[in-house]
Amino acid sequence: MLTKKQLELLEFIQNRVQRDGVPPSFDEMKEALDLRSKSGIHRLITALEERGFIRRLAHKARALEIVKLPESMGGAPTSGFTPKVIEGDRPAATPPAANTVTIHATELPVMGKIAAGVPIEAIQHASHSVAVPGAMLSGQGNHYALEVKGDSMIDAGINDGDVVVIRETSVADDGDIVVALVEDQEATLKRLRKHGSSIGLEAANPAYETRILPADRVKVQGRLVGLIRTY
């Protein structure tokens, strides 16, 4: 469990990444949290790093990456919904100045809206793109983004208007949050449950019932790996 100040700092960093594409400087963090010195920020960052929420990039002064988010900020404790860091080589870049913080971002197509409620028409065409921190992408496969419409997944930390990051895949484990295509016509974001030869599409809101469908009527289009929220 994070302390109030740790949560405030992580939320501040996340919001700035979403707005500017890069984390804030140490001075901006200190001012935002109303701390008297940068040593307090160093302690908070160390605590967040030890708990696995952020990491400092080696050999880069004050460079941070968000690794995961707590449930209160859109992360979830189960079903594989844990933003991950891309491992592997990255393009060479000019070393950042001593007082800057850097983060790697990738442009993903936003394929329209996805229903977190009653299924809507299938998603087919990209409408625009969004910059996504590399920490939100899994290490393999193609990714795309969708804007969430509806409130059926609010108990999983997914709100109406959020942008979810999806890794393309046609298979998923029991309990994964997936983009499911129903009868090749309707797309919805739900938790997948396997019931023998049937598939359950389970909401994360008690106001919605689980839909049980024959397995041949449901196609997995991707698995949730991250979430972006704008305030």
C-alpha cells in the first residue's frame, strides 16, 4: 500500500506524462507536493521504485519510467492488467541534461470507441493516434488504443472516457480483460471467463450481468495491457 505522498507523486508524474509526454523535473515535483527540499522527492521516488511502480533508467540522470499503476489509478490486481516495460534495444539518443526527466513513448492508433457496457459496433478504422509510454506496452506483438464508452468496468479501474492500450492477440487466459468481438458485429471490453464450451463476458460492475455465449460466437481481438486517463 502506498502512502498519501507516494500516491500523490505517482499520480503527478503520470498526469504530466499524459499531458506532455515526459515526466516532470525534480523541482516541479517538489513544488507540486509542497516539500521543502528535493531530498523528500528522492525518498518518495526510492520508495516507489522499491515497490515496483517506477524505475530509474541506468546512466541517465533523473530519468524515470512508469512500470505499473496502483488499482486506485487504473491498475488492477488480477487478470494480467499490469503495464509492462518493453525490454530490448532502443534507438540511440543524445544524453539528457542533468535537470531533465525522459521517457520513451510510442504513437499508437486510436481505433475508435469500445463499449464497457452494452456492445457497440465493431471497431475497424483508426481515428487518430495517442502517445503511449513504453512502460505501458508489453514486449511483443502489435498494439492499438481504444476510447472506453460506458461504466461496466469501473470496479476494474476503467472509467468512461479512459483510453485503453490493447495488445493484439486471438487468445487469452481465463480472467484476462479483453476486447471481444461478438458474432463479428459487436465489440466490447470485458473480463473473459471460460465455461466449458461457452465463453462468459464478465463486467466489473454489479449493475451488469455476465453474458454467456457459445465459444464460436466470440473472438478475442486483443488483451488489455495499459490505461491512459486525462483529468
